[in-house]
Amino acid sequence: MGSNYVPSLVLIFLINVNTFCVQGIGFRKASLKNSWLEKGDQTQDENPYRHSLTLDPRGRYRLEWEVDWKNERVVFNVTVATNGYIGFGLSRKGKMSGADIVIGGVDNNGKPYFSDRHAIGNQLPIRDQSQDWILQEAWERGALTFLSFSRNFDTCDKVGDLVIDENLVSVIWAYSERDDEIQYHFENKGAYDLYLLDPDLTPQSLVDGGTSGGQMFRISEQLTLPPRDTLYYCSFHRAPTTTKHHVIGFNVDFPTDQDRRMVHHLLLYRCTAPQNSPSFQTLLQSSQSGGGECFPDQGIGPPGTGLCRDLIFAWGVGGRPIFFPNHVGSPISESGPQILLLQVHYDNPNVVTNITNTINLDVYYTQNLRENEASVFTMGGSVPGATNIIIPPSSLDHVINGHCAPGCTEGLFPPEGINIFAAFHHTHATGRDTRLRHFRNGKELPWILSDDNYNFSYQQNRLLRKERNVLPGDQLVQRCVHDSTQGNGTVVTGGYSTREEMCLAFLYYYNRIPGAVSCLSGVRTEEYRNLLGIRNTTFNRNLTETIITDPLRFAGLTVSNYTTNYIDWDIELREELQRHHLLSPQISVCPVFPVLTDNSNNPAGIVVNEEESILPQGRPEYKPESRCRLGYGGKNEGGWRNSGGTSGGDGNRGKLDDFQDFATSFQW
């Protein structure tokens, strides 16, 4: 944000795309073209906990909020183009039922009204016995109504209020043209998913749909999709720089909603090869000739794919922009021209035909090198992992763990460790609850990132409030809870399709480790193999699934077919499988430092290491401290809580002496 992010002009490098079809898949030729755009409009101020969004697609409902971590309180401002009442609420799933709601406005006599309510169904919200939302200001001017109100993170009202924490929440909103009659069926309403307490460094102009300013190059991908439900496609792109620069932010843009719906994730990799080597010439040729289907971990992809393993950006469905802290940048063109590989997961579950999809990935960069150099570390369950991730049919909360063993971090991380500054969880459709756990010498430290309200359709790169140092010898465990009750009695196994599953975390960190950095695990014990009778498997490219090769009587069956149709999922088997997924030793596969080489069998010089680990036992699990405690958030709070009666105007403002300095500073 601020001037560090927004110079007066923005330089955009556009890749012009010509699409043609080869063997049913659209390929494209790319060429660079320069253009200049003027700086975008107003930028977000330098407080990363101060946010502003337009919720109504017609631009009639504006939300602003600021997080006060010192007092564990949030102030909200809403400005709405109406002279009627305004509704605002917090919901776990974007629905009315169970939502924490306020309704307010200014009546015909100029008097504010405001009430704290909760919804128990699709009906008019019920007024709370304890009025915990505090109205600070209300006015009506011309066609606009403004409300400013605040609330503690945790009010201790377990009946009417939702806890504001690090988990995903849906902001629900509504407004009417009239004050005199409050009804449930609002004509103007909607919902918007947010992590309310997260910091955000995205320039405000970009949030509002404009440009951010700053140097930027755009990678555009236009592809005619084949009639398949899942396609992983890799293409090569030459960065516009030939001298070292730092990447500082990313934004993914889709021209249409259909384009957006067809893409599940993007991964952007640095390609590494000695300048003027045959390998580098292969990369140059690939950047000119297009791309193709790819599964890099299976050794499948266009020429040069194996040289591109250094991940610099990961995006999941629904993700919004990410900009790095001012002291962090991700290097490109360190030793001359830079080739980048873009992997796209196209998701076409209905096998729609004659679809051409367009993606624009905007990469923001600077010639002013920053103090720390960043990359992305991938950890979790093995991919495709069909035998490691097996979720029985109609399971409500089956847990999958992916480990990064202490032996891997010992051999991979520098002595000072790595510092994680952002992350996002990644599962497919059955994921419901995700958590990245951190252990040191067997003791669990506070979670690095957690979301017990995980939404598969909103996978946001999240800046951490406090950077986390992970030392050599530490253990990381990515925990994913899956719900397969919507699967019509089928088993969900690990795989590439969104109908299959993953359990991953993408971690943005500095103290960059050059080359490929990943740590993926699976259960390989003999007891686990015997449990389901699967001895060996292989990946089938045509099916994009894992098939059984041993025992021979089931050879050729996919793991999902076999486990759905040939296994009796009684309670005992379900419990035993869950025990293995939680407690059995896992083997973490992790690379060590690469050595640049032209070895065609191992073009990036990756040396793979395997380390065993188990989930630490015998010590208490970490539990976040409850914010609802004596003297804070409850009835002993002093002056911040209005325990009933009327709510609005001067009646509440007199109770805010301890909060007035912060509230006064929050003027928009």
C-alpha cells in the first residue's frame, strides 16, 4: 500500500494470444507488447487492518471496517444509498439461520434507531436480550444513510452473537427504501465471504476494480478446452526483465463469470537452467511454441517442464489479490532472462463443449530490491495420493493429516529457519475444516493458520498477523477435515480432479531456499496396505486417476472404484482407517538443494529425501486462549456493553469513554 506500491505510472506487459487447436487441446503462441496506463485511483491507507468494500453490485452499499487488536474490537461503517433501514450481519455460511444481525437507520424525525438481533430461521431476526453491538454514529443526508457501530471480538453471548475470529465469515447485508416496516424478505440483500481480522496490503484501487499502479506484467492464457472434466495445462512465459527485480504482488482476473467458474487453481513457477545451456534453449523454445497437458510430479509435461519447480505464486478458486509486506520480494531474472511456467487446473465437471477460457494473471514487480527474498513452500498429503487420502462414504468428519517430518526441515531449512508471512489452505470439494499445526521438540506451538469454517469456493492467500519462524527440526502437520455425506455413497480418494481430494498448504516464506521446496507425506506401513488390500498402484494419464496393479484380480480398477464397490465400510473398518490416518507413521518426501545440470533424467538436479514421522503424542494439544474471560467481553466489562433497553444515538455513545479515542480516529 501507499507510495511503496503505487508509482505514478504503471507499465504493463501484455501477452497477445493466438489460439489454435492441436489434438483437441487449444495451444497458443505468445509475444510481448508494451503499453502504458495512468496510475489507478485512491490507494488503501497504510493500516493493513483498515478495509473498504462495495457489497452491492450496483454500488449502493459500502462497507468499511477497522480491527482494533489492542482492545479486541471491530468498528464497522456502512454507507447505503437509501432513506430506509439498513441490515448488516455475520453468518457462518451466508445464510440467515444462526446469523448475528443488526438493523438500524434514521427515522423521519431524524432520530437514530439500532438493535442487536439474531436469526433462528428464515424470518424476522429476534432482538437479543443482551445488546452487544454499539451504535457510535448515525446520520441521513440526501439519499444516503450512514451508520457506524462496533463490537467486541467475543461478547460471551452464546445465544445471539457470533464470535469474530480468524475463521471465515460471511458478511450478510440488506437495505430497504422504508423505515416504517422491517420485514424478513429484503428486496436488496446479499452475502460476501471475508476473513474479517486478516491484514491486507492490496491497494484500494485494485479492491475497487481499477488498477493498482506500479510495474506490472500480465500473463494471459486463452485456451479452447477439450471435452474432459479435468485438465492440468502448463504454458511457458518470458518475463519482461533481464536484470534482477522483485515480485511484490499478484492478482488473477477473469473477463467473464464463465471463465472464472472453469478454473480451480493456478501455480506460477520460476524455471531454472544455466544461461546458454541446452536446457535453457529448451525453455526458450517452449515459451515460443505454447504449452500442453502436464502433471509435473508424474514427469508429464511439455519439454522443459522438469526445469520449473521453484513455486512463486499459488492461487485457489475464489482467491483475491495478495501483496507482500514491504520488506519481502520474490526474485525474477536473477541471472538474465527469466522463463516462467504457469500451471492451470481447468475444472469442467459437466464436460461442457466448445468453451474457450481466458485467464489474466497480473504480476506486480519493482526494481527496488527488498530486504528479504521469498518463495512458496508446499506441504501436506502426497499428490495424487489415492491410497493416502481415502474418505469413506457418508463420513461427516474424517481427518487427513499431511506431515513435513523433522528430518525434512532439518535437512532443508537454513540454520535460522524460514519465516512464513502468508499462507492458504487447499482442499477440494469435501474439505470443511483446515489447520496448519507446528511442533517443536514434540510440543505443539500456536497454529500457523486455521479455519474451522473452510469454504472450498473461497481459497484466499492470507497474510499472517505475526510472521512465524520455523526452525530446522520442527515438524509441520496440515490437518484437513472432510465431509463426504454429499457423495451419494461413494468413496473419495486423493487425486487431481475436484471430485477427488487434496490436503495441502501453500506457505509464502522468506530466507528463500533456492530450487524446489515441498514436503508431502503418506502412510506406507504394511498394516495400512493390508487394511484395504491394495499392494501397488500406478497413475493412468488417460483417466487422470490412480489404478491398481496389485493384486492382479483388481488390476485396472481405479482406487476409487475398488474402494467404493469392493469394500464393506462397517464401523470397525472406518475407525481403523481413521486411526491409521491420525496415528500411523508417515513418510515425508522432500527435496534437498538442487544442483543445476543438463542431466536429461533429472534436469533440475533434484535429490529426493524421505523421512519418517508420527503425530506427536503425550503432551497437551494447543488450544487458543478464550477471549471470553472475566473483565473482558462479558458483563464485567465495565462501560462497553449495553445490557438491554433501547439502543441508539446518545444512549450508547455515553458508554464508550474507554473506546472513544480509537473510534474517533476511524473517520472515513
